[in-house]
Amino acid sequence: MNEQVAGRRARGGGGASRRAERTAVSFETARFIERNIPNFEILNEEALQIIEHNAETILEEIGVNFVENEAALQRWRDAGADVRGERVHIPRGLARKLCSTAPSSFTQHARNPARNVEIGGRNLVLAPVYGPPFVRDMEGGRRYATIADFRNFVKLAYMSKWLHHSGGTVCEPTDVPVNKRHLDMLLAHMTLSDKPFMGSVTAPERAADSVAMAKILFGSDFVDQNTVMTSLVNINSPMTFDGIMMGALETYAAANQASIVSPFIVGGAMAPVTVGGTLTQVLAEVLAGVSYSQLVRAGSPVIAGAFVTSIDMNSGAPTFGTPEASHITYGVGQLVRRLGLPYRSAGAFCGSKLPDAQAAYESANSLNMGLLSGVNFMLHACGWLEGGLVSSYEKFVMDADQLGTLHHMAKGILMDENGQGMDAIREVGPGGHYLGCEHTQANFKTAFWRTDLLDYKPFETWAEEGSRDTMQLANERWKKMLNDYVQPELDVAKTEALEAFVAERKASEPDAFI
Amino acid sequence: MNEQVAGRRARGGGGASRRAERTAVSFETARFIERNIPNFEILNEEALQIIEHNAETILEEIGVNFVENEAALQRWRDAGADVRGERVHIPRGLARKLCSTAPSSFTQHARNPARNVEIGGRNLVLAPVYGPPFVRDMEGGRRYATIADFRNFVKLAYMSKWLHHSGGTVCEPTDVPVNKRHLDMLLAHMTLSDKPFMGSVTAPERAADSVAMAKILFGSDFVDQNTVMTSLVNINSPMTFDGIMMGALETYAAANQASIVSPFIVGGAMAPVTVGGTLTQVLAEVLAGVSYSQLVRAGSPVIAGAFVTSIDMNSGAPTFGTPEASHITYGVGQLVRRLGLPYRSAGAFCGSKLPDAQAAYESANSLNMGLLSGVNFMLHACGWLEGGLVSSYEKFVMDADQLGTLHHMAKGILMDENGQGMDAIREVGPGGHYLGCEHTQANFKTAFWRTDLLDYKPFETWAEEGSRDTMQLANERWKKMLNDYVQPELDVAKTEALEAFVAERKASEPDAFI
């Protein structure tokens, strides 16, 4: 099972540390998933080669745009690309060669080393929802997110056994000025959790702030030599790399911090309506984006992937948990593995307005597909609602519970002597039952995944207890989790230094609201 | 997509037929799924060989029980097994050899030939829930099922585009005497639908009634030469074949009708607590059961498989949609394919009391796993609730809608010139959009799966329309379907003959209620 009890860990010295140990609530966090099952390979070799050939054709003949970014164009010229205006034509083979310097796997450090994650290989790291401007809970309904909500979601992620990562913009704190939000968000991740987190990408100077705060938290030398942030750089499909996002990528790559280079695909709108065409465009975009990260700093860590949704051709609405999104996610996984890069995709996606059956069907479709497609870093693994417009308190804990099924699924089937169970079969024999046998007694505690949320009670008990549906159970659960939350220890000097940095940066410029 | 419009088809001649054509409501039914994607193979060759070796060890050394069935024991003796009391020890290799006469694929005929299904190969045939004594709907809550409910579910299955099969005991009509239910159930399948259906297995004489009624519907010669029923023969795990179930199997095999030979597995109770042990026991049971069908009549059609659930080790409650059930389903699929037999497993399983998020997470986990594990016949593909105690009207249409995702997923990724979409990528170029391009216009109607149930509307529209959740949408949908239902034509003489048979058989014995 590869779980470990990575409980509250005192980081301060002396008395504080001892006090912490006496009063600590031990929160179990599972180790990131190390798959012991194969990936689902939907494309055959011939299809893969067609897509790879066509992607290079796009790069060479059609080209990609690097917008408002003269330095990027110069880097491409220096690398041997044919640059015409803002259009970069990349000769066949060049991008693939440039990508080869990116590591196939890297460690993202957490301030609690027990919570470091290894991104790549056969691993899967799970992080919460990213980006919604709204939140929803059962009593309060749908409303604009605030920094108080943001802190709540950071706490819930910290308390969630199957989440390995604190994420980034778990919701948009709309009550904080746009140009200062990143400071409060980072402060929350750094002080309210000890899991790894993401940096700001909304402007190059905010990426620089993120690096500066990370240096306060981890120490300047440590950050120079290790990856402590993974940040989300979306590509504007089709084939457009804007100056702001690339500016963030440049800042992080130069500081040896990881970026996710990820086309944001709405099939039929920002990519061709066919899966084959979408895969081709995604591969071209990934090749160009990852290459560019390596032009900025060869060897800097990067995650390749795609955010994928399709579109309802009647209404234009984005759709989630669809078979076409699964096709794309399986296919991109194969293409990214052939590039030797860590893969980002999937999440608990849904279009539903409520954490109801629609939300769960769509999310389960996406989560299962994420596991089997070989994803290494899954953003939006819990809490996503309404096409990403809403972070839902109830759905956060529902999805987070389901993430346990991915951990157990990934263990595969053990065929050692205990796994074969022949002694049990001999002992029980035809017509017997296994509940009391020795093999069952020895294994039952760890044999099966167990929910911390869902209802398995007999109908009568369930009815007596109020006939609660999953939303009600989830509502009770997130409230209890927030109530039980205990802040992980952090050296007082570090906390003060982080707070001082935030205060100083906030004071240095006027509030901006767009 | 392999869909076909298999609308209402007049079976009578002359005027009735022409009238039917004028007034016909055309109900689209998708053709059974023909997979163009690989199966997910969780076990490697070494693991498969260990399990196959151990299963033969069980058959030879431990043996299986054929209970209260002297004829069966004699058949086994004649075949070369070592029979001691009711325990049959099957020499290594014998069962596998006997299984080899069972067809790897067979056609189950429907009275509407457009709805025939091919069970085996890379196909997947979907059938509704089987067995619940209760029904539930949003207004009426949970209550004992009646024959009126039964007829409603047969109609809903007939109206459901993605269901290929009418199933069997879609709910238990508890208001009809136990010894006469099968007659009313078969009459409903035969007259209210034109999709293929299942026969009765609760007693050998009820199986004989099923064959007799099928002969009225299809003609005696046709039934002698073709398979028109697939019936569910559960094995009492561990390793016990009771006389009643085997009596039904004998009746069907002798009449060349198909049986599903299927251990009913509650992991940890009726099978070892480890997946490897369960797979071994299931394979032994399948080998023995399928062999026995071939001893009754070599070449008779059979489906091998497993009904799989695990157990909550704290409460003893069965659990659904769990990773362990997925492990077993994937593994059994591989083992059954190596025997060259059609595979039955999976379903829209859940333990939830309501068609809520829990129900949907669990069901989606099961449905996805069912598709990828290579299942050929999926019973319980829609409508299952509360661990199989309840047939839910709302969940029936929710699941039935999700079955569309399996159809589209199974299509795989087309990489012909249209699929590659390079013309579209050239036409649109960096920074453009695909909504208006020629390739999108040519493909958008069939490119993406579309729900007939779920909500994709903008938040504001959804709120104005009453903020309906999935249960409410489903409630409206099943009512509309029943309202729109039009009975498929059937020759009046056949209807009368079937009704006469039912009346005569009912009159021939007193009502029994247990």
C-alpha cells in the first residue's frame, strides 16, 4: 500500500517542538501513488507515428506564435528556428531534441520532507481544484470565493489522506486585490499546510514573488538547488504562447522550478473536432512549450500535458467526463511517455451545478481515466464543480474520498503465496465460508479499500438516522475536518519573515481590481 | 458508431402492418458495442499461469459439490471424474478440455431480427438490472415491486437507446405468486418489447415453461435451431452447484439455449479475502460449471463470468464500485478469454440507498471497468440501487444515459485522413478557432457523445428553470418515456397463444407464496 503516517511534524526547536508532540493530532497522508498496474494504451504504434509525424509538420510548416516576447523569438532564432514576425517555424526534429534535456522525473520538495513528491515515472501525485472564482456549500449556496474560503480549502487539503499536494489557486480570493492575491495565497499554502504547493503564474513579477517567498520558507540555497514549486502555465490553443504565461515560465525555469506546460483544450473550439486532430495539435504545442523551457534553462523540470474538455455542439457549453475527453487523455499520455516527460492531465471534472449524480458520474469517469492513462500529476483531483467555475466544499470531500480507490486500484494484484490464498480455499472447502478463516483474519484490515464518507448501512439504520444523501454526509464531513484542523508547526521566525514580505509587497503598490 | 435505427417493426401482415407504419414512433436502439479499443490486461502471463494451475489443483484435490443431483454425478463419473459422495474431483486438464466444445460467440435472436445480439468476441451487450424485490422512485419512495413496476421497467428498457437487451427479472413482481411470476414476466418481455430476453431459473419446470413460451413466440423449429434466451445460473460459492440451478441449466442446455454460469462472489465471505485467491476460486467454479453444461449437451451456448462484490469488513455490508471488485473483474476477463468463452460481469453497481453522488461514483467505477475488462454480456447495466435490493426508476434512466459513453468510448480513435484533421489545423492556424471551420461543420454532429439527460446549461438558465438536480431530471425523463411508449406490434394469434399458455399454467396449480 505504500502509505505512511506523515503526521504533524514540529519544525521549530526546543519547547515548542515538545509541546507540539504532546498535543499533536496525527493526520495520515498517503504516499503518492506508485503504480503496479499497466497503463491503458489506446493507440497502436502506427497511429502514434502518424500523430508524431503530423505534429512535426505543424511545427515546421504552420508554426507557433510567441506573442509580445522578443526575447523568446531571439532564443528560437538562436536555436535554429525560422522566425517570421511572431511566428516560429521549428524544423522537423529540433523540438524533440530540445525536449530531451528535460528530466523524466523530479522531486518536488515539501517543507515537511515526509511529504515530498516524486513527479514522473509510474507515479501519480494528486492535487486539488485550481482556479474557480466561486465557491458553493450546502447552506450558503453559490457565492464569490474569499480568502477565508481559500484558507478553508488549504486546510481541507492538508487534512485529506489521499491528497499529496496543496495545489495552487484552490479558489480565487476575490476579496483581495488582483495584484496582491498571490501573496495571501502563497502565505496560506506555506503556513497552513506542510504539503507541496504551486506558485503564481498571472504575471512574471508574481512568479518572482513566489520564488522569493519560497526562499524565505526553504532557504535561498535550498531553492537554488531543488524544486519546491510546480506552477501551471497554460498554452493558448491553438499554438499560441502569450508573453505573460511565458514570462512566468521563464522566471520559474531560470530558478530551476517546475512548470506544467499544458494546452487548455476545448475540443471543437480550440482544437479540431476529431480526437486524432486534437492529439496532433496537443503534441505540437507540448513540443514547442517544453522546448522553450529548455531553451531558457536546459534541464529545468517541466510537466507536459493537457487540460481537456469537449464542447456540447448544440449549446457551446463545455462538457466533462465524456468519452472523447478520455480518448484524448489516453492518447496524450502515450505521446508524452514517448517523449520521456512527466504527464499532467485529468481531474474530478464535471459540468454539473451541484454535487449530485451527474457530478459524480462525470468525475468518476475522469478519475478512472486519469489513473489508467498514466497521469503523473493530477490537478483538480477534488473539489471541481460547474465546469471549473465553482470550488465545492461538499464535492471536495466526496472526490477526496474517491481518490482512495485510485490508490488501491494502483496496487494491482499480488500473487505471492498469501495473495494466492490456496490455504484458505483448502481450509474452507465447498459450501463453507471465509469470514472466520485464518487467511481472512490475517488480511482483512488491509485487503479492501474503505470509504471515510459513503454509506454502507442497512436501509433501516440509514432511514432511522435521517435518510441522508451523499451531499449531507459530505457537508458533515468537511465541517468536522475544519473543526479538527490543527496547524502544522512552523518556525516562528520564518512565519514572521513571510508575513513581513507579504506586508511590504502589498504596501509597495496600489490595489488593482482587474 | 455502428448505430442503426431499429424502430418499431410491424410483425403482423396486411392492414395492421400498414396502419402501424403510418403511426409508428421510431425508437432508436444502438447496435451492441463492437469494441475498437484494447482490453485492460492487469495480470501478466506468470500470474495467469499461477492462477490456472491453482484452479486445476482445486478441481482435482479439493473438488466441487454437485448437491442433490444424482444425474449430474453420473455424468461426471462417465466423463472420468472421481466422484466421492456429492464431491466431484476433476482430474487436471479434463475441465478445460470439456469447455472447449462451448462456442466462443453466439447469436441470441430477438423477435425483431434487427435487435439480435452477438454475444462474445469483442462485443458488449447491455441488459438492465436483475432481481430486486423493491422499487424506488422520487415521489413513491421505496416499496415492494409489483407486476405493474415490472412492465414499466420492460417498457423503459425497450425505449432506452443504449440498452440492447430486455433482461430478465427487472424487479420481482411480489404481488404475483412465486410459482407463477415467471409466466407474467416472460409475457411482458415477449409482448411489451422486441429486444432479446432471459428465461426463468428458479425451478427446472419454470425453465421448461420459458422454453415452451419461446416456442410459441419464435416457432418450435426456430427455437430448436437457434438461441433465443440467455438465463442466469448462479453458482453458490464456494464450489457448490445446487440441484435447482443446475436443473435450470440442464433444461436450457438440452434445448440449446444459453446459460450464464456465474459465481456470485462476495469477497471475504464466499471467496478468499485476497484478489488472487478469489480469481483462482472463480476460475475453478467457471471451469466446473461450463464443463457441466457441455456434459449435458456439447456445443450448447454458455457465458462464463462472475458477479463480484467485496465486503465492508467492519459492518459485513457488501460494497460496490470498489477497486478490489475492479481487480477481480479485470482478472476474470483475462482468464475467461483464455478459455475462449463469452464473458459476463460488471453492471451499474452501487450500495447507496438513493440515486445520489455515491450511487453515481460507484456505478461509474463499475461501468468503466466493465467496458475495459472485455465484458461481453453486462447484466445490471442500469437501474441497480441499494446493493441490488432496489430497482430505481430514476437511476435506470441515469445509468441508461451513461451507457452511451461506453458506446462512444469503444469506438476508439479513428486515424484516417478526416480523423487526423490536418486540413483543419492548417485552415485555422495559431490563434484561430475551430467552431466555424469546414472540418468541424462536417463532423460535429457525430464527433461527440451527447447526453439525453444531464444538464449543460449556463448557471443562470439552470437556476431560472428551478435548479433541478439529476434526480429531478431523471424523474421527468422516465415519466416522459413511459408516456411516449408505443407497444411494438406482435401477431395477434401469437399474443393470444401466449396469454392462453399463461392462463392454463396458472390454473394448473395452486398459488405459492414462498
